[in-house]
Amino acid sequence: MKKFQKKMSSSYYLELMKTCSLAWPLIIAQLAVIAINTTDVIMMGWLGPQFLAAGTLSSAILHPILLAGIGMLSVVTPLVAQNLSARKYKEVRRTTRQGLWVAALLSLISIPLLLQIKQIIIMLDLDANIAQLAEDYMSMAAWHLLPVFLFFVLRNLVSAHSDTKVILKITLIAILLNALGNYALMFGNFGFPALGLKGAGISTTIVNSCMFLALLAYVLTHRRYKRYFILVRIYKPDWKIFSKILKLGSPVGLMIAAEAGLFSIAAIFMGWLGTLELAGHAVALQIASIAFMIPLGLSNATTIRVGYSYGARDKEAVIVAGWVSIALGIGCMFSTLILFSVFPYQLVHMFLDPEITSNNTAIGYAVSYLFIVSLFQLADGGQVVAAAALRGINDTKLPMYLAIFGYWCVGMPTAYILGFVLEYRGVGVWLGLASGLIFVAFVLIYRYWRLTKNLNFDKLQQAER
């Protein structure tokens, strides 16, 4: 018995070391990505609560589309990795090319929709002035979807080769360029005109285009990737691979969109309550999003570790890898729970200047919402890592349905009832968000426990087919 316990302790410790080693660069990369968006939110706050509210509504409509597309394109990584392990280098080229095709298709569908943002906001019975400001921003920012999607296809290609340093370098440079672009174009510095939110949109599109072009240049010139001839006959369709990416990527994209969509509906609810409530919501949401990047980066490592053990048909390793990651995800968010509870005002003041009297009400709202955010930190970390562990054993369809039910049948109605029927306003809306996340965390962790308790590889593989 003691030998067994010692063996298990050693297995968990070894897995912990391997997971942390794999996860930390992915976490830093995710934090670098959110830093670009955080810069936008901070500088929108400098313009004033009305501008911040408009930017928040724009993001509420943009982000579900953006994240769904990124989620759908994420399947390029395992497909490329599988082809590499089998030395099918021609298939790597086919997969990457068709990933670029899917990216172009998603952009072709999404950009015209986003350009109608003013009409969408007015249809939702929100402030007309906010709608006009949102249109100013989106008229330029919508165009960044194409380079973003193309960038993520190439990012998935190099990630499958365990080549992550170049992604981190490009992203860190982009943070600086975006801050300088915003400073110049939003506020009229360095001889540029002060364009406000439109300037932020221009900067976003230019910076993301530069990121894509930089990574494309790297892929076309590096000896590791030149052999794939990614752009040779790029115009030639490959419907088999194209359809495969859509089929495998859709459940992942829909699951991510379900969660992002819940927060988008919450932003609309806040818009109904008022501009200041919406501005406070924007700050609390941005702080929560930064914290979420930690378990999100960890989740990428989780899928790799669980998937590796699953491919080796090692039941014990699957169990250990999954539970180590889930414990890490929850543990990391415990630290953010403490941070949000102890230093709420200091965090909010980074976005809204307390010296400006007109910001005081929005600051009060943000602090109260941040308290609710602290309550669901553990659930947020648990649900994203549990979903990743399930993806590692190729369980995607039912988790997608569970997530959609939890976010839209539990979280959204609860947010509306608490916020408007029981008149708890913004606090009620955030409590509704918390209920959805807690429900999804519970059912996904429970499902992972059930599937791995009596793990049957043959049965799971039959279910996949």
C-alpha cells in the first residue's frame, strides 16, 4: 500500500513539473495577447466613461465572433501535430493552406456584419450617441479580423512544432506598437489628428496586420517551414481538408462563443441600465479577462498532456494529467480571488482616474462588480481546464452542449431575473454570470471524473466515430 501511495505521489509530482514546464510560456503568450486589448480599454477610459461604454459594446459584439473563429481554427494545431508524428509533410501543407482558406471565409462572413454595428445597437434600444461612437471604432477595427485569423493559422502551425518563442516576441512588440498607435491616433500626438475611438480602430487593424506579416515572413524564410511551400498554389481548394477543419473546429468554436456570448449579453444588459454601469462593467470584465488568461494558457498544456497519455492508452497517466491541471487551474485562480478582494480600488484606478469627478460613480460600480468576479474565480479556472482535459480524450460534443446549456439556460436567465425582475441591477447581472460559470465548472469536472474513473479506450474511440 505504501509503495502504491509513493508511486502515485511521484506520478503526480512528475506530472506537475511537466505541466508547469509546458504551460508557463503559453500562459505568458496569452497574457501578452490580452495586454493589447487591455491597452485599448485603458486608453478608452482616458477619453471618458461614454467612450469606454461604446468600446465595451463594440467588444461585446466583436469578441464572440473573434473567439469563435480562433476556436474553430485551433484544430489546425492537433491536425498538424498528427501529420508531423506520421511524417506526412504534404498533409501539413494541405492543412495549413486550408486553415488560411477557412480564416478568409470567416472574415468574409464576419466583417460585413460588424460594419452594421450602429444599426445593431440601435435595434437593441441602446443610447444613440453610444451607437455612433461604436460605429466610429468598428468602421476601422472590423478589418482586423482577417489578419487576426490568418495570424492564428500560422501561429497554430509553429506551435505544433513547439516553436513558441517567435510568437511571444511578435506579440510583445505588438503591445508596444499598439500603445504608441493609440497614443498617436486617439489623442492627436506626434503630429497626428485626434481621432478618438476611430484612431483606436485604425491602430488595432494596423498592428494585427503587422503581426500577421511578421509571422508570415518568418514561416516563408525559416528553413523548418520553407519546405512546406505554404503559399504555392494557395488559390487551389482542397475541399476534403477544408471540410475536416470546419467539422472538427465547429464544436470548439461554438463552445467558446457560448461563453463569450453570455458576457456580450451581459454588456447589453448593462447598456440598458446606463452608461456608467456599462463603463464599470467594462473595467471589471477586463480585469477578469486578464486573470482568465492564466488558466487559458494552462488549458493549452492540459490538452497536450492528457492527449499524449490518451494516445499512449495509459489510463493512469490520463487521470493524473487531468487532475493535476484542474488543481493547478483552480489554485492559480485562488490567488486572483485574494487579489480582487484585497485591492479592488487599486485595480480599478488603473482604468478610471479617481481624480476626475465624473468617474467616481463608474468606479463604484466597477468595484462592486469586481467583488462578484472574485466569487467565481475558482469556477472559471476549473471549467476552462476541465474542458481542455476532455478535449484531450477527444470528448468535445457533449461538453459543448453542457456549456451552451449552462451559459444560456442557467447564466443568462439568472442574470436577467436578478438584474431586472428583482432589481439588483448590475450586481444581479454579474451574479447571473457567476451562476452560469459555476454550473459549467461543476458538470465538466464531474464528466471528466466519470469518464476517467472507468476509462475504456475502445468505447471512447467508438463514440468518437
